[in-house]
Amino acid sequence: MRQRIGPSVFALIAGISYVAGAQSNRDERRAAPEVRKLAISGVESVNWHDLSRSITTRASKCRSLLLYPVCVFSQSDLVQDKYFLDETELRRDVVRIRVYYWYKGFREAQVDTAVTRLAPGEVKVEFKVTEGQPTLIRKIAIAYDSSLINEKTRRRLTLLHAEDPLDLTRLDTMRVTFQNELWNRGFGDAMVDTTITVDTTRHLADVSMTLTPGRRTTIGRVTISGNKRVSIETILNSLTFNTGDLYRQSDILESQRNLYESNLFRLAVIDVPPQFDSVKNVSVDVTEAPMHEARVGPGLSTLDFLQVQSHYTAYNLFGGARRLDLDGTVGNLLSSSLAGHGLFRDVRGDVGKNHDASPFFKPTYSASVDFRQPAFLRRPSDQFGIGGFAHRTINPGVYIDEGFGGQVTLTHTLRPRAPISLNYRFEQNRVDASDVYFCMNFGVCDSETIGALRSHQALSPVTLTGFIDRSDLPFSPTKGYVARLDFEHASHVTLSDYAYSRAFFDGAIYGHRSQTENVYSAHLRVGIVRALSSGVDGGVLHPRKRFYAGGANSVRGFAESQLGPRVLTIDSTVLFDPSRRLASIGGGTCAPTLDAVKYCDPNSGNLANSDFFSQPLGGTSLIEGSIEYRHPLPLGETLRHIVAAVFIDAGIVGAGDIRGVSSLGNIIKGKGAITPGFGFRYMSPVGPIRVDFGLNPNRTENLNVVTALPDSTGRRVVVPLLGSRRFTPSKTLLGRLVLHFSIGEAY
């Protein structure tokens, strides 16, 4: 980059040509006053947080957000990181701030400092910034070969425009993006030259950028080094390029990612030394990791009694980076001896005196085996996987869930972070439980669906999945987008007892203002499922394949899965409590029998909303959208990682069947709501720790009610009441706030 600059700029750069280390020792630091507060005022056109990180002066802060309540009352070294005033660094920070502004296009920025005594040995440091007039870009000219880069690409890569401040950081980023674009088109020696002419009196600048592609470059000799147990062929199969291919930087980066994701290497470096030739020789240097991983461990809990867990992974099975994962868990051991003793659960009491408890004392287990073949058929972009699983789980006195199955997956990577997968999964499952369990836990209260779930059923769909990730950060994206599209089908052709077709789309887009850390995002989720009458289940949908809305990653004004079709359940002992005095409806008499309980009026007596439990039933269609705005809070150094957010979520869960174009209107004929809210995120090293408050619309709904009574065999049977309950969750504003706590952004 060539530019005309005056001697004052050289003086500024020379003033910060080195950065002093931390103060030499603790005693010397304590001789200076402690910096209790730090302020940078006058910052309007640049990112305040980014600017604050460019200087050395710091204010004392709490060591952790968890210790913050203690730090409010204590200044002990045990809970606070102490920082002391360094006069030399303070003067250098003035220069650092001016240089920061100079690079952002504010070449006349001025900085004053003020040190205020707060208490003996404590001071407040303030930097007062006068930004001044920015140097604006009068015109920007880019010379390029239009046969290599079209106008749309040129606009996408142009980060600066006329009338923007002369931001040298963004200009250099723009230069690199153009160069990378040429490199990815096979011009490995491409150069981008930038010239800046500044009119200091008028605060204007002319920028010109020249793209010189040079000759097309190809891959030459590929040299492998550092490998001992992993074959050269295995490493070559992980590379997305071969000798003779066009040299593209994207292929180099994708190949390096493949090497790391194989877990075969602690270190993998792909280097292309400078070569003044159109043929680029590539060197791959690796450091191998252990080829096997195994662990076994016991466990003990009051619910699962004694259990043993094991895991084994072979990262290079039979060579070729083939991976084998084995997982197994055996539990419920010694349950018959430990049950009811000490802290252990009394299983016999859960089951009841009149029922056989022996099935609940048998061991539980879960086992899985997964095999993955990368570079399938020697194609680095293809991967083949096959696996199997089996399980037996119990909840004493409630259910026994047994199942087994397997799956086959073929994945093809279209572009980096853009795979497409075809999966077939066969699952044979049986749940032995009472009608009450299915109604309370699956949200299934009709006898037809309960009968299907209780018997052996095959759930065997074929799924086609496409995914693309163009976001910048994995945990908390600030720009780009992600999207996922699933098509799923199950019928007698796929050996499934449940027959259905299902489509689902989930996507999000992110953006931010260039000079701030404010992030705005939008999210869309759409789904539709149709039961096919050809299934032996008679058109019953498995609850797992229905759509649900509400929760921390959905419509946050509702609890988990509570937006959409629901049913209310109530304990029969509450209905027939003598103090309730329930009225009768439907021409019958309310009584505690299977034939008469349906006549009890759920709106009469002293029944409160808290006596009912809401169970989601799921829907056949889903439309869900959200917009969110995140903004860092100016809470000082200790709490600078706290981000505030406001959002509006909306969703509709439809319950009608979708058969043909004429019934597409059923998608929007369902239970829907719009819920605003706010929240906070703590940007921890493991990802955003998120607390959100969604405002429930608090609508009154007429919901069906079911209860359960024992039949002649002692088995509890679900009975629907004839009347519906007028159900209103809460009447107070505080009661309408729904709290969600989770790790990771909502989308």
C-alpha cells in the first residue's frame, strides 16, 4: 500500500513502536495509586470496546462475574484483579488512542487525560477524546479484469465507498478479500496494490486499487512429512486437491480442516512456500495423535443404582482414517438388594402392592456402535457411516422402553461447511406403560395412538438433509447466515409401521454495524408433516415427528412446547375432593367412576388453574419467526462481557391435516402467538450463558380436560371430560414473564 503521509504520522507511529511489559514487580505497582475507575469519553464514531482494548491502562476489576456480589463489598486481592497507575503508559495510551483514530480515518483526533483522586491510594483515570473531522473518501477506483470478477462479486467485496471515512483497517481487509478471491480462482500469485492520496486541507482522500491476477497456478508436487503410523495414502485422501489441479486457497484451508477433524493429528500444517512459478509445490507436515481412546467408569445414583459406562474409539481402524466408536452402559445393577435401603429409591412402592415389580429390577442398558469411512470411494468430499444401537430404559412404576435399530448415512460436501446427507434409520421400539403415562409425557391421550405406541412398531424414515454455514463465529455469530433443510419419508417401502412425509426448514441470518458490536439477527423455521393412511398404524403420527413451539430456542413467551394444541390433565383425587363440590354437565351425574367422571364440570367448584397441568399434543405444521437485537452494556471492565438483547418471537402450530393444495390453509389455522421479550448474555469461554424473559400473551383458551381412574384390573385409564376448561395462565405482568436459562444463543 502506498500513501502520502506527513512527518506527524511518523512521529505518532514511532511513539508506540514498542509496548512496555507489565510492571516489574508487585511492590513497585503498589507504590502507585490504584485505578478504581476508567472512563473514555467523547467516543462516537468508533467501537468503544475495541478502542478500550487498544490501551494498557486498566481499572481494577472483579476476577469473575460469579464473585461480583462479593466484590461489591470487598476489595481483597482474592476476589479482585488490581491495576495501578503507570504515568509512562498513560502518556503512551494517549498516542495509542490517536493512532487508533488515525487508522479509522480521524487523523486530527485529540486526546486529553484527567486523573482524579477518589480516596487515599485510589484514582479515576479519564481519557477525553475530541474526534475532529474525519478524512472522507472522495472516490475509490478499482481496476480489475471483468472476465475474472463480475460486477456482483465486485460489489460484495467492496467494503469502502465514497463518502465513507478513510478506515485503513477496512481498506486492508478489502485488499485481502480481493486477493483471496483471485487466489480461489486459481491465481496463486495474484497481487492487489493500493494507492491513497490524501488532501489534508479538505479532509478528502482518493483511493485506487489495482488487481493483478498474474498467471493461473496449479498444484505441483505434494510432500508429506511427520507421519509414522498413518499412511501417506490416508493423508492424501483427506486433501481436496491433487497434482495438476488449480491452486486454490480454499482447497488448502479445507484440506487442513479435514486433517484436524480426523482426530489423527495433534498438528497439521499445509504450507505453500513462495515460488516464482505457475506450479506450486505443497508440503504437508503432521504430528500424529494417539490412535485409540478408551475409558471405563462406574456410577452410583439413587435412581439407576449401580451402573458401569464404557467408551472406545479407534481413529484409524484398518488404516484409511476409518473411525469406530463403541459406547455401552449397563445400569440398575443390585437394584433388588439396594431398593428401599438408605438413599435408594423404593421401586416396590412405586409399582404398587398389586403389581409385579420384577421387570423393574432387571438390568437396563444402552449400546451403540458407529463406523465412519472418510474419503469414501477415494473421494475426499464423501463420507460413509453405518451404526447400530439398542437400549432398555425404565422409570420404576411408570414405563419400560425397549428398542433397537441401525442407520446408514452417506454425506457429500458440496462446498466447505455445506454438506448434504442421505440417511436411512431403522428403529424397532416398544414402550410398556399405562395410558396415563402416554397422556402425561407424550401428550397422547387417545386410545388409538396409545395402542400403537404400546405395541412393537418400526419407525424407519429416509432423510435427505442439506446444511450450509456461512456465519463468522460458531457460538455467537455476528454476520453471515446458516440454513438447514430436511426432507423425510417413511412408509412400507422403508419398512416403517408409521407412514408419513415430513419437510422442515430452519435458517438464520446475522448482521452488525461496522463500527459497533451491535448485532441484529432474524430466524425462520417452517415445517409440515402429513400422515399417510397406508401405514399399518392407520395414519397415526409418532409424537416425535410432530411439531412443537415454545421454549428457550423457540417462541420464548411460552414454556417448552407449550405453544400449540394442548390438553389439560387433572388428578382425579382433586376432582373428588369434598371441598371442591363439582357440578355436573351433559345430563349425567359427576361421580368417581369410569362411566360418570366425564360428567364433572372442570369450570365449577373451587378448581384453580394450578390444579391443571398443560400437556402439548404437537401439530402437523409450523411457522416460526424471530428478530433479535444484541447490544453490549457499558458496565466497565468487570462486566464488559455482558450483552443485553431484545427480541420478538412469533409462531403458529397447526393441527389440521395437509392433503393437497386445497388444505394448505390449515398451516396457518392453528394456535399462534407473538411474544416480545428481553434478556442478557454473559459471553463466557464456553459460549454465551443466556437468560431470557419472554412475555406471554396471556390469552384465555378453552382446552379439553382429561383425568384417569383405575379400571376393574387396577390399571389407570384416561377419561376425557365432556366440558372444556376456560384456562388463563396468569393475570399479573410478573406472572406472564417466562424465564429461560441456557447456554448458547437462541439461534
